[in-house]
Amino acid sequence: MRNFKVSSLLSFCMICTLVLVSCTKNENRTESKDLYPEDYAKTAQIVNLPDQLLDYQINLPEYYNSFSLFAPQINDAKATLGRVIFYDTNLSENKEISCASCHDQSLAFSDNVAFSKGINGHLTDRNSLALGNAINFGAYYGPGRIQFFWDDRAESVQEQSTATFKNEKEMGMEMSEVVDRIQENPELYDWLFKKAYRGDKTVLEDKVLESMTEFINSLGSHQSKFDDGMEANYGDHTRDFHNFTASENLGKALFTANCSSCHSPLAARSTVPLANNGLDMVYSDKGVYDISGSSNDKGVFKVPGLRNIELTGPYMHDGRFETLEEVVDFYSTGIQNHPTLHNILRDFNSGNAKKMNFTTEEKAGLVAFLKTLSDDEVTTAERFSDPFIN
Ligand code: HEC
Ligand code: HEC
């Protein structure tokens, strides 16, 4: 580890304490023959899954190790069950919507509209958040850590999934109804539950949520051009990357100077979890304020991770910007002097909203840099894809 800043060190140490490293060996991986061939034959009529489970283990680039950052162990059988649930439209009130309707793999598990369509033509209140974003959700999300949703209102994937299933605009289902719908489909689910739960096919709410969590925790983006540059530089993002163009390196330097104190230098997670970034003087959606009631929280939203940002537009909680160029224009000259605007986006001397006044070349560099955060692996990997045959 060389030339590596104290501020980064602090943020990485925060991460380190959050990562759970489990040493349990995944039992299923060593299995040579499937134990439930009759159940498998039925399941294989409905979903395209090999009888040998796919490998969900997260392989982080080596430079993460130099920050003592290790991926948690993923249970392949639970992640596979979670994947099927994630893509099962049968689990919404009108049997038309699944998690994947608004979290599309080819778009890094976001969608391409400002507001997403849920059951019965309802639209969501906010822009869908990308899920292929964090290195892994298990490391960064949960009680007392960075939380879920634009306003931080859910503490865990379990809580978030329950809220999403119940949301009358999204899926419109109580968890007990989700369990019933799964039970009504033993041809599909018996094999999956038996694989995940030592031969026990009983459907329970806890198992549903646990397996969804396992799948979501396995989503991660860490094979981008940016990661290749980090790897070659032994984790030092402050020096130019050899695999970057001059424009991308310019963008990286500008990003480090102006953006990375909120959107972390690693770009895998956010260092400031919540902030008002000055979109408006008056917010119609007040963000965290609607949960906390504190006037300091007006216009405060989650700082989103920027992995795969090229694919996840439109941007901001209400999808107001169509392109990254518009986002960069906004930060360059458009930041509003709202009372709760974060200090990092205020001019040090005047205290007013910062004017970054990027040149045309600098704007192009920032956009070019943001595009180095895309990871083709997450958007194409079979283990994350829709397994349903029809
Ligand atoms: C109708 C569209 C829709 C459906 C269906 C949907 N989501 Fe979402 N999802 C969203 C939107 C919109 C947000 C952001 C909402 C907010 O912050 O208020 C979101 C946020 C999330 C988040 C939080 C991400 C973060 O970084 O905070 C997770 C995790 C998530 N969804 C997982 C799921 C899962 C699992 C399912 C299926 C059980 C699901 N979603 C179904 C639209 C949808
Ligand atoms: C004070 C913290 C802060 C700083 C500094 C900051 N941002 Fe943000 N950024 C945010 C917040 C908060 C949001 C979400 C705001 C919302 O939707 O209401 C956001 C949203 C974004 C988004 C849209 C993400 C999405 O998924 O819709 C992009 C892209 C972005 N910022 C890029 C940048 C760039 C480039 C810079 C530097 C020029 C920068 N940010 C500086 C806090 C910050």
C-alpha cells in the first residue's frame, strides 16, 4: 500500500469493521450428484437452471485486500432461490410485476424511466435505485450503517423487501400472501427450498427474505476500467492511471477534488451517506424530512453509489436529468443555495453555493471518468439473469 491518504484510510477502516467474513464452506459446492432428481426435473420445466448450482462467490480485485476489504461468503443455493423469487412475477398482486420489472440486469438493476411502473399501472414516487452498485450490500447496509432507499427509511434488505412487496404501487402483497403464492407453486419451488434448506421444502417468510438477501448481497460491480486502473496502481487513486485516456485522468482528478468526499474515491460506496446537493430551493419531495420531521433534513437524500452510472439514468431521486452531461452542468453552475445544502458544496469563503465553473474539456473529462465505472460482468452474468423459460 503506497501513497494512500488518511481520509481514505479512515473511510476504509469504517468499511473493514462492517464486512463479515464467514469461513463456512458451502456444502452444496462439493455435491457431485443432485439429491432430489425428481424435484429438479419439475423445476427445470419452468426455469433454466443447471442441477449443479452456479457459483455466486464474490471475487474482489486484489487491491481491495490491501484495504483489508473481503467479500462475505455467499450460499449458492440460497442465492439461487433468491434469484428465482426476484424474477417471479407471480409474487405481485396482479401477477405481472417482479422485482426485476424495475431492477433490470441490463441496466445494472435500475430502469430507464424517472418513475417506474408497478402493479395496475401505478407509478412509483421516486426513481428506481440501481442494485448492482455496491461491492456488496451486506458490507454497507443494515442497522446503524448506510441504509436503504432514497430517504434511508429501511435498515436491511429484509425490511426493504417487505416494504416493497407491501407497497400498493409496487407489488401490493403482504408477506403472508407471498408465502402462499410460493406454496401454490411446488413444481417450481420444492427443489429450490430443499437445496437451500437441507431437504426441507417448508416455505417460511424468514426463508424467503433470507434467500432474497443472499441474492442481492451477491450483486456487485468491481470489474470496471476504474478497477483495472486501481489494481495496476496498487489501490492509489491519486496518481494517473495508465489504462485511462488523458480525458479520463483529468476527470478522475476533478472527481477526486470535487465529488469524492461524498461519492467515495473507490466509488463503491458513499462516504457521506446523506446530503442535500442543492437541486432546488423548494423541494416538492422533501426526502428524509418526511421520515424524521427535522427541518435540517429538508431536501436531504441518500448519496447514491456511482457504479454503472452510465446505465442508470435518468438521474436524481426524481429522474430530472436525462444525461450525465446535464448532471455535470448542474454541479458546474446550478447548485442552489438551499438552507440545508451540504457544506462540501458551499464556497469556503462566502458560504454560498459553490460554482465549480468547469470548462468544456473538464466537463467532458468528468463524464468520461464516470463512464469508467461501468462493469459489463454484472449486466451480463448468467447467475444474475432471468431464469424463467417463459
Ligand atoms: C414498481 C417498481 C419496483 C419494484 C417492483 C421493486 N422496486 Fe426496488 N426500488 C424501486 C424504487 C423506485 C426504489 C427507490 C425507492 C425509494 O427510495 O423510495 C427502489 C429501491 C430498492 C432498493 C434500495 C436500494 C438502495 O440503494 O437503497 C432495493 C434493495 C430494492 N429496491 C430491491 C427490490 C426488491 C428485492 C424487489 C422485489 C421484492 C423490488 N426492489 C421491487 C422500484 C421498484
Ligand atoms: C455534498 C455531497 C455531494 C457532492 C460533493 C457531490 N454529490 Fe452527487 N449526489 C449527492 C446526492 C445527495 C445525490 C442525490 C440527490 C437527489 O437525488 O436528491 C447525488 C446524485 C448524483 C448523481 C445521480 C445519481 C443517480 O443515481 O441518480 C450523480 C451522477 C452525481 N451525484 C455526480 C456527482 C459529481 C460528478 C460530483 C462532483 C462534481 C458530485 N456528484 C458531488 C451528493 C453529492
